[in-house]
Amino acid sequence: MPTSSEERSALNKVMWFGIIQLVGIVAGWVAAFYLFSSFFYNASLLNSLGPNPSSAAVASALGPIFQDLIYIIPLALGIYLVGLIVLTLGFRGLAKVDRARFNISTPFMVVLIVGLLIAGGGGVTILNSVPSMIASASSVCNYSSGAYSCTPSAAFFNQFGTVFAYIGLALVGGLLALIGLIGGLILGLWRVGSRYNQTTIKIGAIFEVIPLLQIIAPILILLGANEAKNTLSK
């Protein structure tokens, strides 16, 4: 009975992961619609700048788009991370009753969470730096030997170096997240489906990495975990 209780608790957490992921998907749709409308509004402002706008004017016109992204990315990432933490706790609970299957899932889930935090932090910093980089893109021109030679300003090179460093950081975080996604989330969910003979969970685990089918993945995981819990109760 204690084992059965632990399993039901762990499956509840798997179900909550599906629910939280669904909430994140809906929030992502709303954010995408808002960004879509904001992009066209700011694009119209950009067209009104004239044929030869200054770098500062372009940065000012594009700034709100990047600012919206800076707010939306942490929100979406935060919702997803909450779901991952709940799923990690579910895998830990299942490891108590089936150590052979689920003992490795928790460390990989931690790698996934850390990777997403690193990638998200790097991505937000990049977006925050792009307007400043655009504003400093004005060239310094010198007249020599009857011709003008123009080079980007020193401030632009400094900003570009900073952005390039954070791109590298985001790539490292993305690589860690990919390793954790495969070894933790996908493999862990697949083993949940294998233990309880729930094909829907296995399919949901595969759909987690297929862009257009990611919408269906949490629904399948939620239904499969609920069916497994009901079967366990019987």
C-alpha cells in the first residue's frame, strides 16, 4: 500500500506537468499574437523614419519589440521550468518504487533545468543588448587621398563582442538543455509509459521534440498518466 500511494502521488505530478505545459502553450499563443501585432505597429513607425534614418532612430523604433521579448521569454520559461520541476519530483517518486527505470531521470532533468536557465539568461541578455548595438552602429568616416573610408565605431565593436560572448553562453545552455531533454524528459516519460503500459505517454514523449506536435504532447501525457493512476487504483 505505501508503494501504491507513492506511485499515485508520482503520477499526479506527471499529470500536473501536462497541465502546466498546456497552460504554457496557451500563454505562448497569446504572447505570439501580441508580438505579431506589436511587430507590425513598430514596423510602421520604422517606415515613417524616412529614407536615411540614423542608427539611434532605428534602435528607438525597434526597442519596444525587443523589450516585449525580454518580458515574455522569462514568463514562458518560468512556466515551463515549474512544469519541469514538478515532473522531476514525479520521477524521484517513481525511482523509489522502480529504481532501475527512473534513477537516472532526475540527474538529467536537473541538467535540462540548468541548461534552460543558462540559455534563457543568455538569450535575454542578447535581446537587451541588440538595441544598444544598433544605436552604436554609426560609422566613423575619414577623408583621405580624395576618398572617404568608413568604419564602425569602437562602441559598436564593444557591443558586438559582448553579444557574441552571450551567444556562446546561450549555445552552451542549449546543448545542456538538449542532453537533459533526451536523457531526462523524453526517456523518463517513455519509461513511465513502459512501466504502466501506456502507449499515449510514449507517443507524448516523442511529440515533445516535434515542433508542430508539441501541442498534442501534454494532452497525451495527461491522459496516459490519468489512465495509469486509475489502473493502479483498481
